[in-house]
Amino acid sequence: MTDPVAFDVVSEGLAEVHRRLLPVTDGEVASYIPQLALADPDDFGIALVSMGGHRYEAGSSRTEFTIQSVSKPFVHALALAELGLDEMSRWVGNEPSGDAFNAISLEHGTGRPANPMINAGAIATTNLVPADSPAERSARILDALSAFAGRRLTVDEEVYRSEAATGDRNRALAYLMHAAGSLRTDPVEAAEVYFRQCSVLVNTVDLAVMGATLANGGVNPVTREQVVPEQVAVEVLSVMATCGMYDAAGDWLVRVGLPAKSGVSGGLTAASPARFGIACYSPPLDRTGSTVRGVVALRELSRRFGMHLMHHPAPGSDTVTAAGTGARAVSGRERAAADRELLAGAGDRVALVAARGEVDFPAAERLLHALAGAVPVVPGWVVVDLDQVTSVNPVAGLMLGRALDRIAAAGHRVAVVGGSAVGAADDAWGGAAVRHARREEALAWAEEALLHELRSLPH
């Protein structure tokens, strides 16, 4: 058996970046929480987790540290899954604050925090998680963070006590929100639950798995558990993209282009939707409270490997593999000379359009454009061959179904060729199309119907 390590070029790439950035000594370890000041400034880990659950890592990727503010998007996901976006937005906004993570950023007149990534918004979000007591709320949050990480996590009690002893600013934020009516729980209890949330122990690989879970539509790629619904993952990634890096969020989005969240212990997680989760750990922080080495590493990796969300993707294989009528749309069946002559004279009344690969919105649009050009001018037969299509997403299925309904309403008869990948879209077809297992069968069906019509015409 071939050694898979010999082909682990991903880890080699991470290790190369790690070697080059390890000598960087900029930044300061957080000291306002005494326990965080004990971190080794030379610790530096990088990890990447693919949608297949494969883990790649370099450096101190298994060193444990407390999650701190990196917990915010995942607790936000838990609350969103329970309450929904509209209810959440009543209590916490979704707008970038442009302020530091611990700023007093509350909406005038309501006391609503600007977003769930700053401390005020995180405290409010944490205490929106349904529970009958602070202890139950903390337990639910720990369960959720563990599900995102794919393993059972624990709380560092020493860091929790250190946070509680020095957390007056966060308590003040809780009191301000409570006075304004935007925090429904006791301010002291609210802050305590938040302190415990921030004190959960993780390592760099955990953060990469957590980011990958959001990138994978809420499904943990390691455990395959659906942690949160896909729509919740989309909403959380959106807030991470605009607010996750605090007052450096705009510069981060321009230079790196990935939804991300940092924490003052030196952790950083980022998600590339449908591709991977990536994380770094290095305790020295920049002026915004983000890991210096981690920010530089993600900038470099984004530039080298084209991670930026706004990059135009490389063109893949053509979605539409066949489109036309006449000679392009023949079954290949042996026929009498008279029938061949009839079909040749009216062959433009049978149309074929074939596609392959994944059919999402852009692919569906290309397929519909091809259909529009191939559908016969007078009522005829349209064969849509999706046998080589690997998946049809719900939006694409709805688009195709409506198009086929309209083609049928115009007097054409429609056949769809497709295997199990197309079966998921069956409900969208609206009954307009008949199904065939093979292209040749569908074309023969159309030809037989056309011949029957032509033979019945008066000579």
C-alpha cells in the first residue's frame, strides 16, 4: 500500500509557511487576563480540514488554549438555530461596529449591540440560548462547541476564575444592556456564562474542524453530524465576513477574503465555503487583538492558493455537452428507408440537450439557455439528458422544473433522462416530463411519436 504521507503536499505547504513565520516576534501576549499572560509566545500552529474530513497540520497544532472570542460565531449559530434570524435580530444587530472588540457599541434608543462578534453582542447572544438556569445554558454551549469540534471539550477552570476576577468591563456591558432592555437575564449571571464559554479548551485542529463545519453547510466533516442547519451556517459566515475581525474586518476581507474569527488567546479560525476550514494559533497579538502570525499566515496562504471568496473560479468542464435538433438528436435505431426519409425531413422537431457535472444556479442558467435555443419552433419533442449529472441543487431543480413546465405548456412533449442524482429533483419537474433510463430510449420514443404523426398526415 502506498504511504499517504508521501503525498501530503498540503501539510508540506502549511509547514513551509510555518517555518517562514516562526521567527516573527511582533505583537504582545494578552495580559489583561492573568492566565493568558502565561502562554508561550513561541507556540505557533496551523491546521486545515477539508470537506472530506482530512486533517493537515504544522507546528504546535495540538497545543491547547482557551477558545475566547473564537467561540462567538459557534454560540451565535446555536442561538440562531433555536430562535431564527428574525428573533435574534430583535436583540442583536448584524452590522459592523468599526470599534474594538470590547467597545460600548449599543444602538441608540434600544441598547441593542451592533453584532454578535463584539463582546456586548456575544454576551447578549450567549444569554439568548434557551435554558432554565445559567448552569444548563453553559452545558448547552459546551455541548454545541464540542459538536462543532467533533470531540468532547472541557473548561479550563483556572482561566475561568482569572476571567471572572478581571471581567468588570464585560459585567459593565451586561449591566448597560440590562438597563436598556436588550439583555433579558441577570447581568452578573450573563457575564459568568460568557466567561465559562470563553474558557473552553481547544487546539488548532479543533478550530479548523469548527470552521470546516460552517464551511460544510453545518455538517461536521469529521463526524458527519449535522450540527446546525445549512441556512444557519450561511447566516453565521456572513456575519463573520463583515464583523469577525472587529475594526480590521474590512482590511481582512480585502486581503484574505474569508469569513473568520479571532480571539485574544491567539486562536483564529476561517472558513472557505464548500472547500475547507483553516485555523492558526499564536499568542502574540496585534493592536486589534488578533494573532500576528496567524493573520500574516492566512494572508499568505490566501494569496498563494487563491482562497479569496471574490476570486473568479477557474473554468471547469462545460455543463452542456450536446444541444440541437436533426442529426444531433437521433436514436441510432435501424429504420426502413421510408422512415429515415420522414425523420430527415422533420428532424428539427426532435431536440436534445445534455448536461453533466454538478448543476447549481450558474450551470442551470447555461442549461436553460441551451434549451431555449434547441426547442423546436413548432410543437415537437424535447429530450433533456441529465444522465451524467452528479447532483442538482434545489434552486437549479426548481429552475429546470419550471422551464420544462413552460416547454410542455407550449405544446411540446418532454422526456428527462437521468439516474439517482436527478431523482432528488423529481418533485420539481411538476409532472411535465416522462422519465427514461437512457438517451437512446428517449430519442427513440420521440422518433416513434413523430413517425406516428407523420404517417397519419394526408399525402
